[in-house]
Amino acid sequence: MKKNSNKVNKAIIYAILAAILYGVSTPFSKIILTEISPTFLSALLYLGAGFGMLIVKILTLNIKFQSEAKLDKKDLPYVIAMIALDILAPILLMVGLVRANPSTVSLLNNFEIVATAIIALILFGEQIGGKMWLAIGLITLSSMILSLENIEEIKFSIGAVYVLLATISWGFENNFTRKLSVKNPIDIVILKGIGSGFGALLIANYLQSINLNYIYIISALSLGFMAYGLSIFMYIKAQRDLGAARTSAYYAVAPFIGVIFSWLLFDELINVRFIVALIIMIIGVYFNISENHEHEHIHNKMVHEHSHRHDDLHHNHFHDYDVVGSHSHVHEHENLVHSHSHTPDIHHKHTH
């Protein structure tokens, strides 16, 4: 029981750290955008993430990641979908930005949290209880309040439809990434970063929006490594044990981090809207954390591969050699019936 609780708590910390790292990118991106176009910046951020994590893997000689399961041919459809959606979503968002005012775009961007949860429930069978839906609702509401500057400017148009399509694309992308989360997270970030980065770079080249300001390019690549590479790495680690919907809900604290750093960097005032949104966000996160999903459930016999330990509730197979800590190999689970608090991880896909 305690091991499972520690695992979930660790995943929550990963999700919040991922949100903090990503939230920091907003104010610094504002500075870089004074010299670099949005499309080119998007490419540089992803390339910084991919190549940055590749360098980390090389420098560590992959020793730190040897206990992780490797990607294989069965993962290829999810990898392709993940990269394609990461290229498609920003394009849809930019088309929407051209046809809708900024207030509408900022408001509708928050639909990604809901889209991720609905897709996780309907297509991937991720179980979401009443308390979790309440948390998602409150967190989405708080994000909408934070992004809403003038309600009179909110107008639904064809541009708004494109923005909604972008958030739905990211919702699918979050869920496809979740399907890969049991594999080596650094490899996923490398593929995601380099693949999506080159895709965005081709678009930037087509739009003739590449500006070779090398100081800003290096700054963007460095920011991409921190705010995208490390952030996505931790996000994937969180998804492994929390599922797509719960991780997305924790990740929604990122805009608040962005506002705080904007306040520190640009002397932007913390207004009443921010305080109200923050209070609602804290309540939503409380419901998210306090959810205790526990009941008797069945684990059907299955064979799979992922990083695991032998001191949890689900891995009691034996080896003919000494095993210490985390390791990865193909292993078999026998039928098991038991009761404990759990989240929708790889071992808890049962229906209710």
C-alpha cells in the first residue's frame, strides 16, 4: 500500500515540476519573440528539447536509463501520431490566431484539459471518478478566468473552431504520449522534439519566417531544453502512474507559473482576477490530490514489458539471478484479485 502511495506522490511531483518548467517558458518566450517569429520559435523550442535530451543521453552513456523498456515496432503508430499531432496542433492554432481575437484564443486554449480527459475516457478507457471530474472542471474554470481579460471581446468564429481543433489535437497527442509512457521517457522526448521540431522548421521555412539571429536562436534552443525537454520528460514520467487526464490537470498550473514570472520580470501586476483564479485552482488541485480510488479489482493474466520493481503489489515473479531496484524485461502477470488505492496506470485498466 505504502509503495503504491509513494509512487503516486512521486508522479504528482513530476507533473507539477513539468508544469513549473513549462510555465517559465511563457515570459522568456515573450522576450525571444521580439526577434524570432512564432513558427520558428516553436521549431527551436522542440529542437532544443530533442537534441538537448539526446546530449544528456550520450553524456550519461545511457546508464541512468538502462532499466527502462525500449521503444519497439508496436509503438511506431503512437510515435508517428504523437509527432504528427505536435506539428498539426500549432498550425491549427496559428490559423485560429489569424481569424480570432487573442482573448478568444486564450480562453478556448483551456479546452485542452477537458479534451484530454474526454478522449482518455472514451477512446482509451481511462477511469475518471466524480471527484476527478470536479477537479478538472474547477481547474479548467480557473484557467479560463486567468486568460479572460475582456468578456466583451469573446466572439465565436471560424477562427475559434480552429483553436478548438488545436486543443483537441493536443488532447489526442497527450493520450498517444500516455500510451508510450511506460517506455524509456528520454527516447520519447528525443523523438518528439526532433520530429516535431523539424516539422515546424519546414513550416517556418515555407512561410519564410526564419530569422538568423544567433544569440536569440541559442537562447531559444536552451529554453527548449529546459522548458520543453525536461518538462516533457517529467510529464511522461507522471503520465506513467497518473494517466493522461490527471497529469493534464496538474499540468494546468503552468499558466499561473507564467504569470508569476511575468510579474517578476516585467513588473506586471497581480490582479484580483489572478487571485480568484488561483483560489479556484488550489481547490481543484486539492480534489485531484485527495481522490482515493480504492476497491476490489481483477488483474487478468497478461504479458508485457516496462520498468518495474519487486517491492510493489504487482510484480511477484522470480528470477534465476539477483535483481536490485528497477529493471526491465518481458514478464508475465498471473490472475490476481485484490483491493488497494490505485490510479489508471498500466496495471489498472479495468472498467467499473
